[in-house]
Amino acid sequence: MASGFLPGVPYYMVSSQWPIGGGVVSLGGGDVNGSTCPLDVILLENFCVTGTPITFSIASGEGLFITDSTDLCISFDTSSNCTNETMVWAHESFNSSSAEFLTVGGGEGDVNTIFRIVYLGSSFVSSYKLVAYRLSSYDLALTTSDVGAVFDYTTGIRYLALTEPPLIVGFQVAYDYDGLKAAV
């Protein structure tokens, strides 16, 4: 990994795949599941908006830095109008869909809330992808799946989901946090 990330520090997650999948990750309105809550993790096409900051927490609770081998939970650094809903990312299926979409409301430490950041390399900026842990429905083995973007033609929204190809992203510190003010 080019540089470690710090737990609890707010970052913007930006896709570097413009125009086919570029944009900023944000909190969406819950459209994928047909109700207002839980809220969805979406990809906005407009680079003029900043998206919703995210924070990382180490799943084991141990360690100071997040690297390629760190199991982590991702949360939006904001609050919601949804009653009793956490901002922790989770993946689950809705409406008999074969895809598992990312929403919020997960419980830290649950299998469907654990992710890893995978460093892909660097040319001008460092590139990463997210992978999510999941239980195989066949033998209940723990496997990983890439996080990508799925376009919904009825709503015009790009949802984050467990799908191929992976979404290639970069991270930027969201605002001045104890003097940290640079792209990561």
C-alpha cells in the first residue's frame, strides 16, 4: 500500500474511472430497496460536489494504521433521519436481485460489514479497490467480492454493489483533521 490510512479520519472516496464510472461516493435515498430506509451507498457523477465523507474503523479494534491486510468497517461521517440506523456500510440483496447492494445500517463486526482496501498501484495518483467479505451460500466459506458500481436505468442512479468490474477509487482527506490536509 502506498500509504496507510488512519481510522477515524474522514476521507472522500472518489472514483477515477471517468467517464465510464467516475464520480464521488455519497449517501443516497434508499431507492434500491423500495423504501426510504435503509439508505444506499451511491456514486454521484458530479465532481462539483464533494460526496459524503467516510471513516474507517479496524474490525479487530487493534492497530494504528490501515493497510492491505487490515479488515475494516466503513461508515459515513454523518447522521441520518432513519430511526436507529447506523452509518456503517453493509451489503445485502433486495427484491430478489442477484446483486448485493451497499446500504447503511450494518452492525460493526458482522460479516456483511467487513471490507478491505486493496492497493492497485500508482501513476499520477494512488489507485485502490474495495473488496467485501461474504459467506458462500454453498459451503459457508468466507470469500471476498469486488465492490463495483451498478447503473439503475429506471432511476438513473449508480449504486455500489458486489459486482465486476471493481470500482477504482482514490481517497482524499475530507477536511483539515489535526493538520492532515493532503490527498492520500
